[in-house]
Amino acid sequence: MADFNLPNQYLSHVAFTSSPDDWSDTTAERGYYRRGNFFIKRTLRPSEYITTQKGTTYVPRLNRERLENEAESLRFIRRISDIPVPIVYGAFEVDGAYFVVTEYIEGSSMSELEEGQKVIVQGELCQHLHTLRGIKSNKTGGPSGIVIPPSRVVECTDDEVWPQHTADSQAYVFCHNDLSQPNIIVDPCTLKIKAIIDWEYAGFFPQFFEAPFYKRLGPSSAIGDEVDDIPRLLRFLQTSKW
């Protein structure tokens, strides 16, 4: 599939111009906007960081790096596979905030479906996971070389820079690393997957990094009686050779 690169000047105008049907939202880590057929995600500026109940400032981890990695991962997946992902129109910085502008995907998230419908979606999703496992490298990290571990690892460490591992063979497969139900957009009528979104933590890693969080509601980390895999992931990430 072809890549799209619209002029940054035009995309900046899109990001700051809204119509009555558009919407925006802000979390502790990101600003999100819909502008017609465009979806915009941006980093927060330091002046926008929230103050916690303890009186400290919450600073998003790997703030810009995650969005840079997402833009490159989306372009990479569109270029070499048929996995449905949004088109990236551009990525740029304006006044200290980093923007990624993509195609807006209409549909319902997998989390909104009935359980029987989710089983149907999982069947197609397993095919896309099979495709991802066939995309291999001898180096860890995203397509541009940025190493962003899964969010469950980032949140439990203070590390901001992660070394790139190199193997003697194509030992690493491409992982989404945040494959939860809200990140799978589905046509509610046909139950076909329209897009897999939120690739901020994607990259080449051992296959066991891709935990099947899409099988239940909840975060991309262990809950209840599920096995916590963070120690295993950290052992790999913090050693020079696996």
C-alpha cells in the first residue's frame, strides 16, 4: 500500500481548525482530535502536564519517542503487509508538541461487541497475528531503531533508554505490544476488522512479548489470576544477550 505525506503546513492547519462535527479529548499523556477524516494524536507540552494528588507533576514516559515509533510502525506495516492500519499523513512538531496525523477510522471497538461477536473477530485477528509473526528481524526495536518496551514494563521501571539487542538469526518477530480490545476497530455490521490502532509500543521482540490481552476486557497487563510476565520481559531487556 502506498505511503502518504501531506505538507506539514497543511496538516498544521488541519490540527488547529475544527468544525461542529469534530471532537477532542485530553488525557494525562496525550491530546486527541478528530478533524473530518483526520485523526490527530499529540504529546502534551510541559505546561499541560497534570498535578497528581500528591502534588507532583506527572510527566509522560518516552513522550515523543512513542509517537515517533507509532508513525514509523504504521508506515512499515502498511508497506509490507495487508494488516489493516490507518494511513499516516504526517508527523511533525509545533510549539513543543509532537503531532501524528492519520486517517480517521469509522467503526466500533472490539470492546463494544457481544461475546459471541468477539469470537468471530478473534478468528480474523489470529490471522493478522500470524502475519506479524512472519515479519522477522535480528534486531529488537521499532522500524527506525527506537526500542520501546511494552507499557507494562515501562511503567514499572525508571529506564528511559533501552539497548537494542542483536541476535545471530532472525530471532525476533514484530509485536504490537498493546493488543487490547479497544485497539481493534471493527465494522459492527460485518464484524470485519477495519483497523488495528495504537502502535506506540510496537517493534521486534521475542514472540512471548505479544500477550493475548484481546481475549478479555481490561488493560494490557496481568489482572486477576493471570501470570505476570513483567519479570520475564525485564530479564530479556536487561541482559546483553538472550
